[in-house]
Amino acid sequence: MLGISLFLIGIALTISEAYQGIVAIILSIPFLFTHSGLLIDAENKRYKKYTGLLGLRLGSWCDLSRVTHLQIIHTRETKGMAVLSIARNETNVVQKLLLMMPHERIVLLSDTQEKLEPMAKKIAKELGLELKFPKN
């Protein structure tokens, strides 16, 4: 939201011939085009947590040899929205796929059961890891 707001203010200021508009547009670029993610190289058994800006992915590769298994868990996520005096919370049950290491857990995916399980099975097969499901 901040990036969009800065960009729109920048355009409005630029149209009104104020030089601050260009500064606002430049400041909006990192907010609009920055993203993060996780890359997995199954061939070389490594992963990279990255931050990307305009197609450039910054991060370092880490070894996957310590990974013991993949784990699917059920969790509740609550999203809240508030506008003036009206507040609304929405709670959903989602599944998460975790990459389990002795002292670390990395969330790979978060989605519904129908979408997550086929992807989890494919990732487990590619990495040659056991996939553990939640107990009912």
C-alpha cells in the first residue's frame, strides 16, 4: 500500500510540476518491486532464501544435507481488517509444508489441502525425502 500511495502521489506531484514527485516515484520502486522467496536446487541439494528486486535475486545458497524430512501441518491463520470503526477478522485453516532440520524449520508452502499435497509429494520425490502428514 505504501508503494502504491507513494507512486500515485509522485505522479500527481509530477503532473503539477513539483520536483518532489520524482523523489516519491523513486522511493516507491523498492516497495512495489521487492519480493522474497525460496529456491530449491534438488540436483545439488541446496536452497536459497532470497530477496528480489526487479528480477535480481539476492541471497546465499545453504546446504540441504541436514534436512531430515518434510512435514505437513495444519494451522489457523487470522487476517484482520479495520476501516474507521468497523473491524473484521477472518480465520482460515491452512496447511503448511515445512522443511525439517535438527534446529530449524523452513516454511516452503502454505495453501489448502487440495493444492498443497500434490506439490508436497512432488517436492519430496525430487529431494528424496520422507513426507510426514499430520495426525488426525
